[in-house]
Amino acid sequence: MKAAGFAVRFTAQARADLQRLLDFLIDRARQAEDLGVALDTIDALEVEIRHRLASTPYLYRHPGPGSQLRELVIPAAGNGYLALYDITDARQVTVIAVRHQLEDDYL
């Protein structure tokens, strides 16, 4: 099955997660340049999620035994992020949540 044609959709929760992560990075900013880094990090994170899941969504791990969902690990700006997603059908992937690797859980 060719996976390169997957559309990647973000749920409202996943969008809220990206905003929350951006707010966290902005709150930690110490210099004006850090604000740009925060924005660039979140933009790069979204681009990386879209790129990887559009081409190879079946490649990534299941977060636990028996789960139909999958989890993508994304290194970005010296940190790690996780995207929880579902392969909705043969043409679409739905990103359900995004979190920093040190957060306890997705929801």
C-alpha cells in the first residue's frame, strides 16, 4: 500500500496542545530571540508531523498493548515531542494530541 498520499488533519485538541506548548515556550523566554525560537519550534513541529505522517504513518509505534492509535516521536530544538494519532482511513491520518515527552499523559 502506498502511504504517500495521506492527508493529515489536526483535531481541535491537537491544535490546543500546540498553542499550549507555544505558550509554555514563550513563558520560558528570557530574551527577545527566544520568542522567535518558540514560534519556529512549534512551526517546525507541525511541519515535521505533517511530513512524516503524510508519507509513513504505519512506521511509528503503538503507545501501548492493544492500542489502535500510534505515536510519533519528534525531536525539536533540543527537546522531544510526541504526537498521538489515528490512521482514520486509507487516505487520512488524524492527529489527536501533541505533548512534550516529559508530560505525564496526552489528555
